[in-house]
Amino acid sequence: MTPPPLPPLGEIVRTFARIGLLGFGGPAAQIALMHRMLVEEKRWIGETRFLHALNYCMLLPGPEAQQLATYVGWLLRGWRGGLIAGLLFVLPGAAIMLVLSALYALWADIPLVQGLFYGVKCAVLAIVVQALARLAARALKSAAMVWIAACAFLALFLFALPFPLVVAAAALAGFALSRALPGSMSAPAAHAAGAGPASGLVDRLIEAGGLAHTRPDARRFRATLALWLGLWLAPVALIVLFAPGTVWAGLATFFSKMAVVTFGGAYAVLSYVAQQAVEVHGWLTGPQMIDGLGLAETTPGPLILVLQFVGFLAAWGAAGPLDPLLAGALGALLTLWVVFAPSFLFIFAGAPYAEALRRRPGIAAALSGVTAAVVGVILNLALWFAMHVLVRGTQSVAVLGLPLEVPDLATIDPLACALAGLAAILVFRLRLGVAALVALFAAAGAALSAAGFVP
């Protein structure tokens, strides 16, 4: 039977615009939304191929949900479909985040606004813990994967090892364990949205010999690589050449480097960015970083849009002769470009080869190792957030001869602990949605501030 024709570009635009506007709740919720619309409702892609695409995106650095949208768009209509899907997944949230960043920079010092973010921080902590619990339940399917997660956490928390080294070691461990102990590395079920159609439109077209762009081609690979490397890095090179030592050069080089070394999705990326942007570059403070995450949680699109907030505040604080709002907007746009441009490169150049490797068990085992390590990474991030939300100070202690920052128990904030505990109950027991939770605790924080209870 002849398969039906591909959907027109207009329908692809409408579908991914809807996903971009409704994509609240972080990567897990966004991937579930895409599964429902693309696999179950539209039946453009089958269950197995959707999960394979997700697995490939989880192995890449950068925002996995946005890369998954780009991958599906690419399957449907080549680079045009991928560009439409990837951009529409990001642009609605990016526009909202730009406005929120400007409002934050202008009014964050007002006591009422500080109270609002005081409540939001407590909600965000509960959201991160929920993300950790969900990923751990779905990803840690064997004792070996639990050990990989624990080792990744200790490598970051105790030894502060470089993030790319931890991810590479986890992938190698997963691959080696699958060979030495068959069955020890089960395929990760992270983000799986449940059973869906086994075959979709794309699957039937590929089986019928269509969709030539999904097959590897060395000449096309070289052309794609040259084009997207140029688009991504040419602005970075110009900024570094003509504005060395400025905040613009710092943002361009830091986030370009981050785009190729941060694996494991948004929450894992934040662990690396929080350390570098706050502690190394001093672009913003720890509380401001958590405020930015709270803003990102309230907007549609990828959670990694919090990096746009970082770029805005960094440029705002070093505006020089420029108007601070203009400088902040330029910093945000520069950050967006260098963060998301590599995602198109990874999909357009690598997806044909990912399609060719669909049935390689070694790839699945390496992915299992990376997924397990990400659990440890997010645990490290959750502890970092807790130390900035629940206590007002830290102290240095020696563990195994290494300096370690731990909470100063004398500075615990009882009100923040109570609010975070209430947020956890609402998230875990009552299943309150992210947007409702953030709005509720923003209002609670503002009310407590007006009553004089917020420290």
C-alpha cells in the first residue's frame, strides 16, 4: 500500500508552534507533549523511532527536548522541517523570557519583588527534586546504573571533576559493563511517555525507500558541517577579535564551550553553568541564578532558556556606554545564538548516522551509562540549590583531605524550609503542575514579604 504524503509545511508550522506555546514544565513534560502530539495524535513517527531519536539527543550536549523537536522536523521535511521545528520550540519562550529578564533587572530590588522570588525559589527546589526522583525511577534499572549515578555524584560533589570527563567515563563504563556483564545495563526508559503506535508515517516512508535525506551521505555531511560551523562560530570569532576581554567575548566563548561539553539535559547543564557563571565569572549571584530558573519554569519552551537570563544580567551589569536594557537584550540574544545554533549542527549532520545505528546495542549501553550519570549530576544540582535556598551561609570542612562547602546549620531559614516542604507535598502528593506551583508560591512570597516575615 502506498503511504500517505508528507504533511505540508504549513501543518508542520502549526503543530510545532502549538508545541512551543504549550511546552511548560521542563524537558520531561515537553517530551511527553511531543510524544502525544507527534506519535499518538498525528502518527507522523512511530514509538520505536521516537525513542531512538530521544536516545540520540540525550547523548548530545545541549537541550535534548529542542534537539528532539528538530530531529522529528528533520525526519519529516529535511533541514527545512528541522529548522521550523527547532526554532518554533524556542522562540515563544525566548520572547517571554527576554521581557521577564528586563523586568527583573529593573525591579528585583523592590522588597515586594524580592518576596515574590523568595517564594519562587522554594517552589523551584521542589521541582528540581521531583525531576530527580522521576529520572532516577525511570533510568536506574539495575545495580550497575545505581553505582554509576553514585560515582558521578561523588566525582562532582567531592572531587569537582570536569563535567565532560564524568560523562565520558559514564558512557565508557556503560559500554564496558554491557560487554563484561550482559544484561547489567538495561535500556533507559527516561522520558518514555507510554506505549504508542509501532509505526508512523516516517517509518512507512523509509521502509518504502523514501526520505533519502535520512540516509548517510559523506558529501552532504561535509557541506552541513561547514555551513553550520560557520554560522555558529563566525560571530564568536568576530566578537573575540574586535572586542577581546569584554563581557561579549566572555559570553560568546563561555556559552560556545558550554554547548559542546554539557550533556544530560537542562538540569544537568545548570549544574555546570551555575558553578561557572556564579563562582568563576561573577556574572550574577547564586540567588539570582535560582530566580532565573524560576522565571524559566514559568515560560514555555526549553528550560535552558535560563541561560538567556544569565546573558542578560551579565551584559546589563557591564553595559558601559550602552543603555543597560539594550546591552542586556544583546547579551541575551548572543547567548541564545551560541547555545542553540550547535543543536542544529548536531541534528542535521549527525541524525542520518544515528538512523543508521538504530540497532547497535553498544550505543544503547553507552546511553544507559550517560543517563545514570545524569541522575548523579542532578542530585548535585539539587544540593547546590538547597544550600542557596534553605540556609543563608556555608562553611568549609575537610572530607578525605579535600575542602568541601557544606551548609552552616546556624543560618538555616525556617520559613524557607517550611515553604519548600509545603511545595514538595503539593508536587509529590497532590501532583500540582509547575505553572500553578510557581504562581502560588510567588503570591505566597509576596504576601509574606508584605507582612514582614521574609528575612
